[in-house]
Amino acid sequence: MASRILANLVVIGSGILGRAVFQTYRKAIQSRNGVAKEALKNIRRSSKTMNEQEARQILGVSEDSTWEDALKRYDNLFLKNAKNGSFYLQSKIHTAKECLQGIKTK
């Protein structure tokens, strides 16, 4: 009789614990997605404040450089900062690329 009660408690307790873990995991995923969306929103917002000269300076390209040269510099700098750099520098590099891309399409 006692073993049956103990078994029921274990089954009910594991069900409750499982649901709690699942809900916590789901909230963590939602939170992480929210942080990523906020970071992208900030990057997009800051791209409107960067001018062409600053963007070229960050990427290290001149006015005579082609779009392909700018993309190569972007890829190189972005990957270097992904490994050892900071998120701030990465966002500046990304913003510079977006700024020049906006100018290119005009």
C-alpha cells in the first residue's frame, strides 16, 4: 500500500516537474528571441544616423572602391569580430554595410 502511494507521488511529481521545466525553457527561448529582435531593431535604428563617410571609414574603403570590395571588407571584419571582438564593433560594421547598401540602391 505504501509503495503504491509512493509510486503515485513520484509519477505526479515528475509530471509537475516536467511541465515546469518545459515552461521555463519556453520562456527562455522567447526571452532570447526578444533580445535578438531588440538588438536588430537598435542596429536598424542606428543605421539611419551613420553617414556615408563614417561607413566608408569603418569598413576601410574609399569612394572609388566597388560594392564587392566593401562586401569583402565587411565579411572579413565581421568574422574577425565574431571570434574575438565585441558585439558593439560588430554592430557598427553591420550598420556601415547597411548604410553603404542604402546609398548603392539609391
